[in-house]
Amino acid sequence: MIDPHAGLADLIDVVRAEARKLGRDDLAALLPAPPGPRETLRRPRIVVSGGPGRGKSRLVNSLLGRPGLSPVGSRPTTAGWIEFRYGADDGLTALLTDPGHPGTPRRVPIPLSELHAYTNLHEVSAPVLGIDARLDAPVLRDLILADTPGVGGPHGAWNADALLFVGDATGPVTEHELAFLAAATQHIDTIAVAVNKSDVVGHERALAETRRRLAAHPDLAGLPVFGTSARLAEQAGRPGTPRHVAVRLTELAGTRQLIDLLTFAATTSIRRRRAAVQAHTTTAVVRELLAHLDRLAGPADRLDAEIATVTTLLDGGGLLGARFEEARQGATQRFAARAEALGTWHREAAEDGPGDALETLPPRLVVGLAATGWSALEETQEAILESVRDCLRDDVLAPPAAELSLRMRSPEPPGSVRDFTPTLTGLLTGSAMALSVLTGSGAVGADIALAACTGWWQLRGDGAQRRTRLSTWVEAAVTEARTAFESELRRRVGAARQYVAETLPRLLEARRDRLERLRTDRTDPAVAEESRVTLKRALDELSRRTVA
């Protein structure tokens, strides 16, 4: 494997030295630290996804060596996300929605023996958003596993280093599943498909046809496909199984080869992405240093014009408030319209849909509202960030977007900096969530949806009145979701607006101070020209890395 970091550390050191030589210690401080010789990468996060009843949870259980841990069944059984991480001692924490504070779930420790009561679709009786599980399982020393709901879920799967998509012997991958996988390739570098239940008649046909359909799809032709058997893997891990039998069963199960490939590929992807981020940041610093040299070489009236531009932006900062409010109102209206459409569809399904679909109708509404909230929050965030970028975007002040992020940092005593954009993003879509597959706008959207739909488990059972109760509940849930979303968004946008009002002036004032110092602090022309040559050479090398 070619090390994506090879030579990058030396390049960063060259740029750092030039920044300091030019008196730009502020830019030198923004450069990434080079990776150490024994640096340990974080464990890759592998999200397990697929249709209900395909054996996702049983496959996860077999990989963990814990038969029966996650709920399994031929019908949808897993009601929420379960993320498994390594822990020296077993421990579970349930993330419960607080209807009084949507968007900020509570963390409640629970015994391992009660996992089913919090995750089984047919047993759950609390507003559970997900489970954070720490287990002493060998496989978790190398990776993090996330089991997803059997009734579907918002695309929290995108927050993954690798996706394991599970089908089974009942049939090949469907057109709907092909569309899901094609969308996943836009977000996740490493994807593998497991056709589960290799010990069942018909598996070979399903496996061959799945491979054929993937190979025929332009976006999916390169995906690896494995035949697996969670049942055989479980047998291999059971206490008392002779070692030679366990080894053979593991080989037949196909799970070890699958996990080895996912772990290796995801780890490689993590290294590649991190190197790309470091190269991108270094490129932005180099361009900012070259712009700094251009200012030094330019006429004094150009600096005066830049200072005047910053002063104008400082005086006009109040215009952002209207943009923020416009973004909030637009998102609220979009969420309301989409939520109403979901409500109409689910009310009709409750009144006239097939009886066997009523069981999963409430959690599917939760999923739909969660995805709707997620999308609306993402749109709000982008609109507000764009308005801030517009405030700082000027032909003189911030030409390309790459350098803009470097300028959106506010000085904080003593001599440190605060990154403006991530803080603003955190205020808009951040969450106290610790379950890492559901973070940011995904966590907030899911939590608001679950808060609005709390009590759906009370609709279980049969009887002629069930459809009427379901229809009434759907209408109330959608109304509550709209109210909760509007309230939470108003709070978040208000916090973001206050933060910008307090921080943006300091950021602009720091930039004006730096420009004013440039009028008096001049670099020797020979030193400046030498730095320009070195920096352009570094920029050429960084460009080659980006293209590669």
C-alpha cells in the first residue's frame, strides 16, 4: 500500500518555515501536525445495513461472539441504532429522547440483560434513540460495529468508514437496494455486500444473481460480494465447540474474510482522507502566504482599500440577522410541507393499507420525520453558512473558498484561535449525542421525530379500532413534530445569531489590525522573492498530490 502521507510532512515543514520567516506565525499555527512514526489510527466504524429479516443483527452477534445479544427474527426486530465499541468491561447506555427538550437526548445506563427491552421492536416501551454498547469482544479491538433498525432509518449510515450491506438467500439484491447502494457510494469509500444464509437452499442462485446485478450497475461493479452464514459463525463461537471444528465453521461462514477486507480497506481510506485534508489545509495556507506577498509588493493604496473594505463589513454586520431569519422560516415551511405529506401517506396506510404493515407503520413514520428534519436542518445550516461566507466574500478580502476557512478564525487569549465555522455549525445542528453514527443534524432530526412520536408502542395489538387509533395518532404526531421542529430551530438559529454577532467583529478587527501592520512592517524584497519561489514550488507539489 502506498503511504498517502509520504513526503507530506516535509512539505508542511517547508511551508511552516516560510510562514514564520514572513512573520505569519498565525498561519504557521494552522498547519497540521505531521503524523508520528507510531501513530495509531482511530478504529474504523462499520455500519451494517440491509432490509428487514435479512439477518443483520444475527450477523453482528456472530461477529461479536455474542449469540442472541441483538434481537433477531424473520420480521423487523431492531427498533433503533446500536453501536458496539470495545470496553474492558461490558456496559450499555441507552439514549432516551426527552420530549421536553427535543434535540438533546438523555443518557441512561442499563444492564446488558435488558438490551432486548430497549431494542426489540416488539418489546420496547420507551423513547429509545439508540444504544451505546461497550463490550469486551476481540473484534471490537480493531473496529466499531453499528447495527441499524430493521424498519429502516435515516441515512446515518453515511457517517461511516465502511458499509456492510446484508442480503440473504431469499433473493438477489433488488432495484430499491441497488439505488440505496449507488447513493451510498457518494458518501462512503468502502462498501461490501454480504449475501447471508449460505447454509440455506437457494443461496448460490441469490449470490450469483446479486453479483451479476451489481456488475451491471455502473456505480457498483467494483463492490466485493461475500457469501456468509451468521448461523455457522455463531456455532463456531459457542463455548465447548472443538477448536478444529470452530476453525472449519468460521471458514465456511465467510465472516472472517469479510471483516478483514472491510477493516483493511476502511483503515486505508481513513489514512487517505486524513492526508487529503492535511494537503488541502496546507494548500490554503500557501495561497494565503502568496497573497500576503502580493500585498507587500503592491502599492500602499491597495492596502488602504482592503482596510476600508473590512471596516465596511464591520459596520454592516447587522444585515446577517435578516438572512438568518429568512433561512429559519424557509426551513420551517419546508419541514411542515414534507411532514404533512408523510402524515397523509401514513394516515391512508393506517386506514386502508395491508394489515401486516400496521405493525411497523409507527416506527416508519418516526424514520420519515427524522429524515425530513435532518434534511431541513442541513438546508438551514448551508443557508446560514453561505450568508456568513457572503459577508466575508470580496474580490480583495477572500477570493477562493479554500482560503476563506483560514480567515474565519477568531483570536482568543492567550494567543490562541477559535475556529469560527465549526462552532457555528455545532450551534445549528450539533447535539449532545455520543452515539457516533447519529451526530449533528441527523441526531437532532431523529430526536425531534421520536419526541413527537413518543408512545407509538401503545398502538400495538389487534382489533377493529386499531386503524382508527393509528390514524388519529399519526395526525397528532405530525402536528407535534412540526411544533417541536419550529421551536428547536428557532432556539438554535437564535444561538447561532448571537454567536456570530459576538465573534464576527473580533475576527474582522483582527484582520484589519494585521492589514494595518503591513503598512509599516515591510519584508526585504530579496527575502520575499525567495519565499515566493519556495511557496510556488510547494503549491505545485500539493497540486500534483490533489490530482493523484
